[in-house]
Amino acid sequence: MFLLKIKLFLKEIFNFKKKKNLFWLILVIATWGINFYLSPYFLAFLQKNLGQKLIFFSVTEPFIALLKFSLLITFVLFFPLLWYLFFIFLNFLFYLPRKTFFLFFILGLILFYLGIFFAFKVSLPYGIQFLLSFKTEKLEPAISLGHFVNFFSFFLIAFGFFFELPLLICLLSLTKLLNPYRLSYYRKEVFLAIVVLSAIITPTPDAFNMMLLAFPLYLLFELGLFLSKRLVKK
């Protein structure tokens, strides 16, 4: 029954014979094309902020890098649509009250863009500055365009989804896969797990950048516990 519901939902979403679905598909492709055209200007802005030129080592590297970077921008712009479809899917599988649906939807958007803002303004600038600080008179950095786009895209999207931690705890609690009251007894273990995860994810090995991610993640964990307890109690 569960697999049948998933199959029906995917069939409904990817039915491009419907004008609404076809409209969104055309809009996404058109936006991707526009972002591809504007990507060199966005990358030039990033280069200016970094104070470091980006280079490429193959003929196809700029084209592929711009495709990936424009896809990143398109994903960030259309994340509200993808997030809405995700909650429509959840509502299709497990009935969610209207208030819970819209609360989770709005809160998820805020947390995702907050994570991206945090990565762009705090974590990545400090991390890249730390990594570039190892240059010397004989050791000059040469950053590959392709590697930079992969690095930048990964951390931007990763931070966006990491900041969805409160909603993940709430959803697991609603589906009874997680007991928030029992989880609250393991705060020390959770904090240790967050610190280890932050050490792996952050671009630099220093403790300062690690805590820049670990501290807000733990606050989000506490927020998730608070919300999930209220939902379970209701």
C-alpha cells in the first residue's frame, strides 16, 4: 500500500500532459538557462570577495562548472516549490493537520535559507580565508574553477539541509519513530555527535569553524525537541 501511494504520487507529479506541470517544467528550464547566462557575473562577484582568481585546467571545465553553478542557483530559487511538493507527498502518506502543514512548510523555508545564509556569510568566508592563509612567497594558491564550484555548492546545500534538523525531529516524532522525551535524556551523546559531524563537514580543521556549525546545530536540536514534545503532547 505504501509503495502504491508513492507510485501514484510520482505519476501525478511527472504527468507533463497537465498544463500546470508542463508550465513549471518550462519555467525551471528557462530559469536554469537565464542563470547559466548570469553565472559568470555571480562567479566574478565571488572571486572579488575572495580576492583570488579562479583558473581552469581543461577546455570543457568552464562550461561544466557554469552548468553546475547555474543548477545550484536554480535549485535555491525553486526550493520552495520542491519543499511544497515534499510536504504534499508527506500529507499524501500521513495526514497532516492544516496548521501543522503550513507551520512546517514556512519553518522549513526559513531554516533552509538561514542555513544557506550562515554558510555564505559565516562558515565559508572564514574557512576559505583559513585555507588560503597557508600561502607563502613560493607557494601561491591556484583554485580550480570546477573544484571551487563543487566545494561551494556542497557546503551551501549541506548547511541548508542541516538547518532542517528541528523539522526532522518533529516528523520522526509524529510518525512515532522517535520519542522526544526519551531523546532528551541523551543530550550529551547528541552534542558529541553534532561536534563530530561539524568537524567532518566544516572546510577547515580548526575548532573555531567547527563550533560555528556545532553551536547553532545544537540550538536547532533543542528547538526540535521543544516543538516535537508539544506536537506529541497534543
